Amino acid sequence: MPTARDIALIFLSLEALVMALVPLALISGLAYGVYRLHRVAKVYLRKAQLGMQRVNDVVDSASRRVTQPLIKSHASGRRVVMTVKKLTGR
């Protein structure tokens, strides 16, 4: 009788070992996939960053072209106001 109990215990422990190996295999597969994805993503992320930098440069240039006349006109108007104030003493 004790032999049957020992054999059953061995089979139960083997079953627990197999059940523990399945999540371990899944997690290791996911880790490997993330590792491979990280290597591939580096290339595309660099390309995306360069593209976004170009977009940023274009937007910056366009905003400077739009605001530059407004700033110049405001500065010119302010210069005239300050000159008049200094000449009139007000």
C-alpha cells in the first residue's frame, strides 16, 4: 500500500511540475517576443522621430512667418508711441 501511495504522489508532483512549466513557457515566449520587437521598433522609432522633427521644423517655420509681421507692426507702433511720449513729455 505505501508503494501505491508513493507512486501516486510522484504522478501528482509531475502533474504540478507540468502545470508550472506551461506559464513559464508562455512568459519566456512573451519576453523573447518583446526582445525581438524592441530591436525592430528601434529602427522605426528613429524614423518616426526624424519625421516628427521635420514636421516640428515646418510648423515652427510657418508660425514664425505668420507672427513676424504682427510682431514687427506692434514693435513699430510701440516705438512711435514711445517717441511721441518722450517728445511731448507725457
